[in-house]
Amino acid sequence: MVSVLILGDLPSALEVTRSLGASGHRVIVGTSSLYCYANLSRHCAETWHHPPILGSISSFLDALSNFLSSRPDITIIFPTEDIYLVRICENRDCLPRYIKIVMPDCGLVELSDNKISMHSLIDKLGIPQATYAVAEGKMDLFKKCDALGYPCVLLHVDSRDTILGRKAMKIDSRQHLDRVFQHRPDFDGRLLLRAFASGTRYNYYLVASEGRILDGIQLKSTRTDKLDETGIMVDFTSIAPIPEITRYTEILLLHLNYSGPGMTQFIVDESRDTVTFLEINPRLGGSCSAAAHAGIDLVRMAFDLTCGTLSADPVGQSSYPFDMRFAAFGRDFTGLRRDWRQGEISVKQAIAWFGRSIKTAMRADAHVCWRWDDPLPGLGCIFRETLFAVRKRVGNRWHSLLNR
């Protein structure tokens, strides 16, 4: 049995907890959130509450160093969010040498974190991707968006940053761009612009060793937590591997000599018979539990690869059931609540969204967080969303009474 520390609050942290806990390891869930789900799992042995990593990095590193010093039994760290991967790479010397970290080489983490460098590499490898440009400041942004054409997508060059709280933002027109930046006249940041690629998003969750895919699963998105489909998948299905996606992923991983867990994203336009690269993430995404439901334990494989205990040489692609439908109801409802609060959707759109969420949840073969043999994380997710909704409603009424 090995003691492993999991860092991050994404749904993937819950899947890591379940997989490693069921394998007999002692799982310690690290979190700075009051609404972490992974520590509610019956497979979680204990919880370590740490300072927010988005606050003072030195406070987090000091707390982590002190915790590891007091717990020599912990020999593995499994980060599940980009911010933890990047910060650990930047401060690897601060951690004990005996600690193994379940992630790719730090050079690959830094490369994938820099979208400009990654897009440049994709061009060199001949992998198809949307036309892109880099804008410096507001005037240059408007000029290059006009030149690129609408619709287009805005992204930060640093994958950890967001645009008005969003990882990517679809811009439909020049008027839309004006509205987005009307309250930011002094914007001087650096953004990546990308032509909008029409089609359906496909995710390829995998584990690789020295550039060779050990195993994986491809998923097709039906709906995300944003109406413009730029968000996170909330309704998706398992599919038979698409040869082009597999081939382009293999080209990239072989060039990088990639080892560890990862995920590639593509847009497939069946009407035009095109496949367009979006990005690669050096971790298992939030929907990686789909692989476990389909019979592929990517978490355990990534863990064993890091520990050097991979028992057999995988064949490269396990068989798994196709057309399994998955739902992420908590994430779906969070998106609905967020867009309603921000005034991005109408009452009619909100009602339709809620109806789709219920329909997806009822028709799904499996859920990202819910399992009958481990129900508390799923119940905690529902409780959190209910609490947020009630608190917002009660807070608004209380505020109105005070201002009468």
C-alpha cells in the first residue's frame, strides 16, 4: 500500500480517489475548498486542508513542504488541475526528491501551458488546426479579429488564465467584441485569437509512455455547460476511435516523447470531412471517469507508470463499449446558474436548459460523480448547487428588505 496525496478540486480528483482507494492505497485528498467532493468518497482516508494555491504560492508551498515533512509515508503526488501541475514544475526543488509526481515531464507541462508555442509546434508537425493570431492590447485585438473574421474564439496565451471567468470566449461579431470590452478601455493583455471551427468536439483521454499510447478512450460531446459550446462537456458518449484523431495524437505524442496521462481535443466537421486540433492537456480531464465506467482504468495505469509498477505491456487500445452516454449533472447545473446570474441567458433559455439537464441525467448510462456504491460525493454536489441557489435567492431578498 502506498500513501498518495491528490491535489485539485476537479471531478477528476474524485475519480483518482476512487480508483487508487479501491486499489488498496491510502488516499489523502488535498483541498482549499469547502465544496470539495473527493474527500466525501468512502475511498478517501483523510483530508488535508491547505492554503489556496491561487493566493500566495509561498504559503501553499510552505504548507505542502511542512505536511510532507510530517508525513514521510506519502511518496506520490497526483495533481489533477493545471495550476498544480505548473506550480509544482516551477518549484520542484522545494519538494523532497523521493516524491514521485503523476504527470508528464515538466518541459511538456510548460509547453502545453503556452498556447502560442503549442500552436506553432502543431503547424510544424502538419496537424490541421484553425487559423490563429496573437494580439497585443485592445487596438491590436480589434484589428486582428476583423482580419481573422467572425465568429472567432479568444483565449489567453496562458492556459491558467481566463477571459471574464471563461477559458475560451466565442465572439460572433464586431458588435459582440465591442460589448465584451466596453468596460475595459485600458486592456493591454496578450490574447490568442483563433478562427471558429464548426463541428463537434471530441476528447481523447489517454496514458502514454515514451510517445506510445498505452490505452485510451475517445468521447464525443453532445452538449457543454455553455450555449456556444465553448465550455466543458456535460453530455457526451463513447465512440469508436476515429483514425484521424488517433493518428494526429500519435504524431504529437511521439514528437514530444510523451509519458504520462493526457487528453487531446479535436473538432470534427462531418459535413466537410475535416478534423481540427484544439489543444492537449497534460492531465486527465474532468470527464475521465467515463473511461472507468467503460472498463479502462486510466488513473491506475498512470499511477503504475509513474511508480514503475506497470504489470504488463498494454496492447495500445483496449476494447470498450461504444455509444455509452454520460452526464455531468452538477457541472451542467453550475453552468446554468452561472449564466443566469450573469444575465447571459433569458428565462426561456434557462427553462429549456434545465429541461435538457434533466433529460440528459435520466437518459445517461453513467454519471461523472454519481455511483451507487459511493453516493456521498454525488449528494454533496447536489447539496452545493441547492445551497448556492437558496443562498442567492435569500440574499437578494434580504438585500431588498434592507434597502426599502
